[in-house]
Amino acid sequence: MDESIWDARLWVSVFSAIVAVSAVLVTLIIYWSANDPNVIVYAEDDPRRPTIILLVIENIGRGSAKNITFAPNRPLPQGAWGFENAKMPQQMIEGPIITGIPYLRPGARRVISWGQYYGLKKWFENSTISIDIFYERDGSIPIIRNRRIKTTSILEIMSFAGTDASDSNWDRKIAQELKTLNDRMKALIDAINSKTS
């Protein structure tokens, strides 16, 4: 056979191998990206306790995160309680934002009873707080991928102004009604027993 045919076949084989390896790498990258952790921090109202605002740390990704640390651009408040005459809350000195979190599986959360609107408003003064969150993928291959991820969350409190803080804790309301009913039944039984004796 002619040497030029061998050269052409060699180059076609090399090109095919490069395309195959590239396709495998792209597939792996897509697979890994779809299974990455995604840790965020946000504020939400507590449906069981009216007027309480929660600070939530959650892994909304499909992979586990480990060695999670937080770097807010300014200090966060802690125990921000009170209504219109609320005192200035203290600076956060404990909890997962300060100490970090060793491991969060997909869907796992840490929930902090952060405070009430007016207490938090005193701290925020119509501004926002940006939190950089650093963590590692659990089980990634360090030679191929960077294990460290950074996400950023923005915390604000002004969007809670004028929102519904009515008591919708139906479990507690039902339990109170059942207790009242039970107390009345006991009183009725006691009254019947005292008349029959």
C-alpha cells in the first residue's frame, strides 16, 4: 500500500480518538455540573410563628457540600427582637455562619430564628449584606476538577415590610381548642359524678 494512504488513515484514527475523548470529557463535565452542590443563604418568614424571620442555609444542589465557610461583607445581627421600639440587635457571634458547616447533603438546611422585622430593620438600615459561601464538592476528582466552589447570596430585610404576619399555625390552634374541650369535658364529668354520689 501507498505510504500516503497509511498517513491518511493514521490522521483519521488520531482525529477520531480526539473526538471520542472530547465527547467523554464533555459528558463528564455535564454530569458533574448537574450533580454539584449549591449552598445558599436566605431569609424567610416562619409560618408557625408570626412575625419571626428565619435565616436559612440550604444546599439546593444535587451533590453534597463539605467544609462550608461564610464570608459576609459586614457583620450580621443576632437576636433582633422587638417591634416599632426595637433595640439595636447584637452582632452575630455564634452559629453556623460563624463556625461553618462540615457537611450538607442535598436538600439539607440549617435554620436560625433570626429575629423580627423591626429589630432586623434597625441593623440593615435599608441596605443589604452580601455573603460569599465557600465549600467543596464531596467525591470529586481533584486532578480533573477544582473541588472548591464559591457562591454569593444577598440578604435584605426591606421586602418583608407590610407582609402578612398573621397567625396561621393551625396545629397549635387545634391543640388549644382540644385542650379547652378536654378541660370542659372533665368539668362536666366531675359535675355529673358529684351529683350522682
